[in-house]
Amino acid sequence: MGLDFCKEPEEALKKHCEKFEIFGNLLSEYNKKYNLTSICGEKEVFYKHFFDSIAAKDLFDYGAKVVEIGSGGGFPSVPLKIVREDLKFTLIESTGKKCEFLKTVVDKLGFNCVNVLNIRAEDGGRSPELRERFDFAVARAVAKLNTLCEYCLPYVKVGGRLIAYKGEGENFNESLSAVKILGGEIENVLNYSLPENYGARNLVIIKKTCATPLKYPRGNGKERKNPL
């Protein structure tokens, strides 16, 4: 299914240009110290990070609780929060320096209802305070879909959704078994292309249909070394 959104994100970015400029400047400053992203050019950052991140902005319920797995430089969470102030975010990031950056961004942009946690995704997924507490999970450029689902779906309430930002070339059908084992089903795949020939992208939407079995996530790197 195609996603025709090219004009609307441009308008959203322009509407919130001041905050995006602040975020862009912070990203440039901290990237020199913390290696947050290999994408550094202003135009590339605009389209590959900002524009791409807000592709899913209309897929969230109003006031939804959203967990982001592997936040890194804050994509897609920070751009989404800029254009959807109603969303409540918890950012999961295992690298302390990246968490420091994210907390600075939250402070400088005056965000409310954004919590940054310096923990491993698999540890958070087993925590009673976080497990199946969120309406949505999001992740971008973290892992293949089968591994990603083991990291993300334990956080999502039954009836909630995982929105996975994916590029080209991955066969999502290879992850169907993992999705089912972890309590989900692929509800939709939305395809779109970034402007200026910056590439084709996908939003994989996975609905949580039943509770994730307690043995997942497995931890100790098994999600990547031996994916479901």
C-alpha cells in the first residue's frame, strides 16, 4: 500500500522550523563528540532524518504512550514529538553518551512527557514497570524485523502496535513466524519514497494481538545471534 504524504510533511516541517533548527544544531554539535549519525549534510539530515521520521505522524492515537527502542540520535522520536506534542514518549537507549544528548534535546526543546532511560532494550522488556505498558512502540534502523519484534513487542499492550521504519531490500515475510510467536500480526506495510531521490522506505505496522510469552525477550544477545 502506498503512502502519499510528500506535501504534508514539508508543511509540518516548515510550521515547526524553529524547533527543527534547534534540534539540527544540537545534532551537529554533539555528533562531533558522540558519533550520533553518519548523515551530516543539512539537506540529507532534512530529508533522511527529519522528513522520514514524521512519516508516521498520523498513525498514532491522540495522547498515546509511545516507547522508542534504540533511540540513538532521537529518530524518529524527536521529530515526531515536535509535530505531535500530545504524544508521551519513553526513549530506550543503552549508550550513556547518547542518553546525555537526548536529555539535552528534551531540555532545550522544552518537551513535556518525554522520559529517557539508559537501559538495554531486552532488560526493559522484562521489567514489570515497562512490559506491555505502551500503546505504541517505534524503532528505526535498529535490526531486522524478526529481531526488532523481540525487542519491541514485549513493551506493547495487547491491541497496541509496533511501527517499524524500514528501508529497501528486507523480506518481511521471513519474519512472520517471529511476529506470531511474539504475539503480533503484520497489519499493514506502507510504502513511500523520500524526495530528491533519497530512497524508498516502508512503515511496517504490527498489531499486538495477544500477550508476549514471558520467556521473551531472551537477552544475552540471543535476539540478534539466534533470531526467531
